[in-house]
Amino acid sequence: MTDKGNRLANLSLPLSIDTFIDPNLNGRSYDAHILGARVIFVTGGNTGIEYETVKQLLLKNAKVYLAARSGNKASAAIERLKEETHKTAIFVQLDLADLASLPALAKSCEETKVSARVINTSSIGHQMLAPGQGIEFVSLEGGPERDAQLYGQSKMGNVLVSKYLAETYSDVLVSCSLHPGSIQTELGRMGAYTQLWGATVATAAQINGQYLVPWCKIGQADKRATNTELQEEVITYLK
């Protein structure tokens, strides 16, 4: 097996629930209190850890916008959530590849005067699978090289963009990235713990510009993510 193959295998190892629980949490997940005053926008909320994130937020009485590309899949998820929580998430049609749909993101900010929190889900892949300087722009043009390297580079991009937002717009928002931990468990909620903590319990000062790791802690991103020149290149590329 190649070195990259070994690293991919390590990322996908299924672990037991006991492995995930940090004894410092004393059995608590993220200890969010009643969130009736919070308006939260969750992208991809119809599946995976984002679905579990929406579920836990609804259980705490937050007003949750569930954003997804597929209206049918979102409707099915909302009905299931209603059965599980007796609360209703609000569907927002959103395709992050379609810039025309992005104004929908403002929905969660218009209803509260609290600084918005932007939490980007990265992963340990930004450390293990991103090539060279972290992002090799020539490989983004398409083809086999792009396909092989895209995951690690996209996760590095999540960290870089989060840091940029934290540094540039700290007067209006709080921004961080995170590694959710393994999500191949019998409880999808394990992968949602850290982002729920960052969204609802941690203070702005704790998490702004930081990289969060399981469970509910501040971690250390790859040193390449501190490269300000790379950060500027990424932002220019995205614009």
C-alpha cells in the first residue's frame, strides 16, 4: 500500500464509542442550554453530522434553518426531525456552488443582533492529505491530479478561509474551523459534539480564528495554515 493509501486507511478506521468519550466531559456532549434566542443556519443539514447538529439544536429550542440543495431530501429530513424532536426546521434552498443562492445565508443574521458564528468543518485531512504547500493551485484546474488531491486541499482551504474571516471581519462575526472526529460510529451525534460546542457554548474569544478538535477543545492546525501568503492566494482565487 502506498503512503497515501496508509494515511487514508488510518482516517477510516472505525472506533468504538468508548474511544470517543473524553472523560473531562463527564458524560456531557456540549452542555448547551436552552437556545430559544438563537437563530442557526446549518448547511447540508439533511444528512450526516449536520443532521445530528440540527436535531440537537432543535431539542434545545433554537430556530434552525436547514440548508440543502435537494428540496426532496431536505423535506424528508425535516419530517424525520419533527418525529424525533417535535420541532420543525425551516428549509432553505442552497447550492454553495451557485453564488446566486448565497444571499439565503443572511436569513440567520437578520433576526438577531448577536455576532454571527461561522464554523467550517475541516478535518485531519488538511494535515495528512494536503500536498506541498497545502494547496497547489495548478492541480485545481481539473483532471486526475486534482481528483487525487482535492479532499486534503479543500480541508486546508476551510482552515485558511476561516482564519481570514476571523481576522478581517471580527467586528461582525466569529469564525473558526474544526475537525469533527471520526463519524463512522453507531452514534452520528459524536461527530457533532465539537461543532455544537463551538456554536452554542464556547465564547467568541475562545474560538475566533481557532481550529477546534474532539471533543470540545482548541487544537493546533497544520503549520501550513499559518502561511499568510497562501491565505491571500486562496482568497484571491475564490474571489
